[in-house]
Amino acid sequence: MSVYVIDSNFFIQAHRESYPLDIAFSFWNKVRQLAEEGKIISIDKVRNEIYDKNDALEDWCQNNLPIDFFKDSSQVMAEYSQVSLWAISRSDHYLPNALNEFLDADEADAFIVSFALADLQNRIIVTHEVSRPEMKRKIKIPEPCIALNVQFINTMDMFRQLGETF
């Protein structure tokens, strides 16, 4: 069974733009349900990006997501090496700041790709980022995913694949 690995922007954009916590109860109830059923998970680096604001989203996650929702990304260091090598191999395209940001140990993007790479058959990244191969100032998640055959989709496509409505 596939599991969907949720990127930070899934939570942050939903909370700030599309599905505010104080209005879109059905969206957040569905997220809680999918998390409890183990259909969606994320990684510790995503948790750290969400939990650095001390806001309502952090409170919601702490009170509604299973204790084991955020998985340990230190278990995918071999895959992280592959992702890092891919990024470094693109140093003729990306600006140094883009590479430094992508490979920063506190940033989630390279680690979420690595986590999905560790189980290609069963892990699908859910992100709002779209492929921008011409971009030089930032490495978008779809670029290493495409290069390394990691599956990725957006939020609504995940709900469609799961057959979920809210």
C-alpha cells in the first residue's frame, strides 16, 4: 500500500491560504483521519519547519497528529547521499546559494526526497512545488524526484488517488 509523505507546504499553505484552521474543519478532520489510518506521514525535518512559528498550526499538529506521524529522517542517510550527489552534479546549473539551501541539514526538501527514495514502490511525496527546471536560484522538490524516479503529486491529486472527499 502506498503512503503519502507530506511536505511542509501541504500544512503551511493550507493553514495560511486555502483551508484556515478556524474555517475549514472538514479539511483538517480529513487530514487527521488519514494520519490516524497511516495513509499520510511526514518526516522530522518537516515537523521542525512547522514547529518553528509557535502558531495555531503547530498547536493543531501537536494535538491532532499521531505521535509517530513524523518519521526519523536519519534512517535514510544512504539515500540522502544519492540526493546530495545529484544536487552537486547540477552545480553548473544551480547557483551556490540554491545548492547550499537544498543541502542544509535543517531543510526538509532533500530529506523528504531521500525518505521517499528509500521506498520507491510505496512512498509518494505530496508537495505544492511544481517542476521549474530552468530555475537556478532554488532547487524545487520535483527536480530531484524526476531525476531519481521518485513519485510526487499535489494535495488534490492525493485526495483523488485516495478516493477521499471532504
